[in-house]
Amino acid sequence: MKRRSLFLTIFAAVVILTISMNVYGTKNINIGKLRTASSADKDTAKAVPAPIHEASIIDEVIWVVGDEPILKSDVEQMRLQGEAENIKWSGDPDCSIPEQIAVQKLFLHQAAIDSIEVTESEISTAVDQQINYWIQLIGSREKLEEYRKQSLTQMRQEMHDDFRDRQLTEKMKEKLVEDISVTPADVRNYFKNLPEDSIPFVPTEVEVSIITQTPKVSPEEINRVKDQLRDYTERVTKGDITFATLARLYSEDPGTSRQGGELDYTGRGMLDPAFANVAFNLTDPKKISKIVETEFGFHIIQLIDKRGDKIKCRHILLKPNVTDEAIEQAQARLDSIGDDIRAKKFSFEEATMYVSDDKDTRNNHGVMANTAEGTRTSKFRMQDLPTEVARAIEGLEVDSISKAFKMINSKGKTVCAIVKLNSRTPGHRATITEDFQVLKNVVLSKRKEEFLKDWVKKKLKDIYVRMNDRYKDCQFEYQGWVK
């Protein structure tokens, strides 16, 4: 009986501990000294729970917005990121940082309701652009890995969810304000009484044309990649290993590799056309697709499920390596083309039509388009240009052509390019006659900002919010967090 009684006592203690961990969260951990069983038996009647000190908490849920938690670690991560990027927080960072995260949660909650989606290729492209920007700043991939104490793969995996949430938030905001517009009269009325020092200063703007060529990948390298993918297919078919495991180990798609290559339910229009054509024709989850070439590299695909007009699948991406010799050869070809243009054998625009690999600019006579502020224009501020392009035109005169250089395009691929500086407009105070679009964008941006602030205020009235007591005395930008 004594043994049974002891067993029941221990079982009850385990149940109570499990319930308390489920209620309060397994991450809310108090690191203290553990008693021995004998001393605990003696003092059971006198035992009083020790208070949990702030410093002893590894992680905890500090806010909940809708059904989205905000962790203490989320706040600390944003604080560190802000310090690295010299971001100045308005008010007390201990209050403004969690509020900023909470506002993002509101937009993410609405994005889920409205079925807003971003593709893994969009996320991967954004992550790669950020990493390439860091590499340009610090000088090399090796220096970046040493500085951050992470491999590029680890950086991509760490950044994936944050960039996905950023893009979902931006798409949700764009949808909310898509019907807002301003008239010329609105613009004139807004600026007519403003003092001169309040009129926007338009920085130096440039118009640039570009010709790109992709360095040739050797047939041997392409065959190596295809043979590798065929080997993966054979191993999965034989049952030696799962497709998901191979994707985690070898796929070069940073957005999906850690999920076993899995793409959640996605519509055809959200995928690369070549990829979609093969994926949507799969019918047997036990079979692996043929090798598919897209602008990102080579893939094999495994069907998971189909639901209406959406598909859920896994894929493995491998990218052929580009050699330094191939890059040098592409740059030499472009320098030769540049020399022929300078010798007036043909124009830059003519060369673009027949030589350039960049389909986005080829049909526009090579002129680069700026869509950074939601409108399409040929004018760029220097900071809006790709870093390599800005560096190439910095010392150029108008109508001059640069030497060939290497850059990373919007798909994350290494390409070689030459650019022509079409025009340069010095910085100046904006005027209605010359810079109407700039002034219109200012007024439109202000209208959209006011609309989104009103939307947040209304949303707060209807959404569940819970926060730790220590945040309830904060001076927030928005009223309504404290229920």
C-alpha cells in the first residue's frame, strides 16, 4: 500500500506540474536550486512558491494580439536590430518596440483573414537582396560570416520568417489603401501656404539604361547538377531516404529548405510558370517530377496535396556554380560592346534589343524602371539604385557608358552589366510645374498614413489584446491596447 500511495503522490505531482506548464507556458522558466526528495517531503506543508525574478526568465509571452503571441525574445531581437541599424525609437523603447510589433500583428491578423499571400520566391529574393547589400558594405561573404558568426545559410534561415511577415504586412497595407487617391487641386491646396523650408527637397535624380549578360554555365556543371537531382530521385524512390530530409540537407532554396522543401497551398499565378506547369500536372504523391529549369536554377518536385486551384508540394533547388573565368568572359564581351557603341557602330538602345539578357529592360530600350514608391518612373535617386549600378555611374558624364561590372540581379543571380547615364538632374526644391509627381506622392503618402492610423485605432476596438501588467502604464502611440 505504501508503494502504491507513493506512486499516486508522484503521479499527482507530475499532473499538476504539467498543467501549470501548459497554463503559464513552457518558456517561462525559473532557474533555481532543486531540493532533494527527502527535504521536500519534510517541508511539504511549509513550502511557499518562490517569486520569479525578471532576470531568471529565459523567455515568455508578454503580449497577445488576436491569437498572435509576442515574446520577450521578439522585443530583444528588434532592439538589437535597431541598434545595428542606428534606429531611434520614439519614446521609451521598452514600450514603443512591443507596440510596433503589436501593430504588425494587427496587419498580419487581417492578412490571414483576407488570404493575403507571399511566395517563397519573393521571400528568398528579398532575403538575398539584404544579404548581398551586407556583403557589398562589408567587402566579402567571408567577412560577413565572420562578423555575424553565422553561415549564409544560417542567416537566410534566421531571416526567413521576419521577411515573410514584413512582406505580408506591406501587402496588407497596400490592399487597405489601394483606393486612396489625390487630385491636382488637393496637391496645390496642400502646398500653397507652406513656407519654403517645408517644401520637399528633391535630391539628385538620374535616368539609367542597362545591358546585362548572364555568365555562361558550362555543360559539365549543368550535368553535375542534373545528375545530383537524379540521384536524389533514385534514393527517394528506393525508400533509402525521404524527399523532405534531402531538401533539408541539400536544397539551395533558403525559404523552404528548413521546412523540408515544403511550399504551402499556393495558386498557379504565385509560382514560376515552368515550375507551375510541372507541379500542377503531378497526380501521384509517391512519384518525383522530372527535372525543371526555372530562372532560379534546377528543381525536382514532389506532390503533397491539391485543394481546388491550389497545390501543396515539396521541391529541391540546386543552382549551377558560375566560375570566375565565365564572369571575366562576360565582362570582356560587354566591354567590347561598349567600345563599339562609343565608336558609333550602333547605339546603346540597338545593342540592348539584341544583346541584353534582362527581359525587364530589353523591351524598354534598356531604360531601368523605378517602382520603389509604388509608381513606375525612369528617375532614380542614387540610394534607390542597385549598389553596383550607383557605383558605376557615380563619376560618369551624361551619355557616357561605364566599364563592365558584376552585380546581383533581383532574382539573386550573378550577372555582368554595362550602364549608360541618360540624364542627371541636380537636387532642388520641388515645384508644381517640374516635380508634380514628387509633390503628389507626398500628399498621397500622408493620406495613406492617416488612413492606416485610423484603421489601427478601429481595429483595436474589436481585437483581443492581453499584455503583462508592467506594460499597462506605458505611453503608447495608440490608445486602446489596455482593455
